[in-house]
Amino acid sequence: MSVAFRLGRSDAEWAATRFGAFDPYTVKHEVADQQAVDRTHPVFFSVQETYERVTQTLEHLAPHEALVKVGKQVVPITTRAFPTPRASRAEIARVKDDYAQRLMTPRREITEQIDGTPEPTVPSYAPVSRRVPIGATRRHDLYEVNRREDPEAA
């Protein structure tokens, strides 16, 4: 299953080949005059025109609109609109601290794993809740984080 909300031009061009399908028998224009129908043939969409239509559809989707492709079927959908969430700085800080406790490893544990020596005590100006991302494996990564936090180093 693929889902696409409004896309920029280059992304829409890329996605058009995945959401659209070329049908060589899609008629672009037929003569309206019944007497001329016998003397003419219909004009069909080219490959480029077919994918350009899909590209423009993807570029001009309104907010909350998307195209969903399941198998070979593409269906337009409209999603629900939700109000913009509002939170105080204190609530955001609590959420960040909660995720830091759950998902990150304390800096002291990382430095001890890297070089076997405990990290010096944290200066009073460093935030207590700041932790090192799990992926930090080099002493240089920790040095850069500490240097950015140290107001005297600037």
C-alpha cells in the first residue's frame, strides 16, 4: 500500500509512475461532428501526458487529501482535520525528560564504556536531563556535545 499527500514537483514526478498507469487506449479527443466521425480517428493520450496528469494531481492535492494505492487500484481519500496541539513549555519539558529517561543512556555510562574511566562531575550550568544519544560511540561525539553546552568555551 502506498499513500501520497501533496508533493513537490520532483517528488510528484517520481511518484507519478507508481500511482499512475499508462493506458494506450485512453481517449484524449474525439470529433464531435457525427458526419466527420467516419473520416477521423480519436486522439489518445501519450505516455508523457498520462504521467503529467498524475504528477499535477499529486502536486495540487488540497490539505487533508491523499491518494492511496492498494494493489493496482488508486483511490483519493480525505483525512480528518485535527486542531493544532497546544502545550506549555513545562509540559513539553516533562515529555522530553520522560523520553530521555526511557530511550537514552546517561553520558556517564557511555564514557565508562568507551574508555573505562568515569566522567568528571557535571558542572552546575549543564542541564541535568541532557543525555547522550544511544548511537554516540566515540569520545569525540561526547566532546562536541560538552563543548556546545559549555558557555565558557564559546
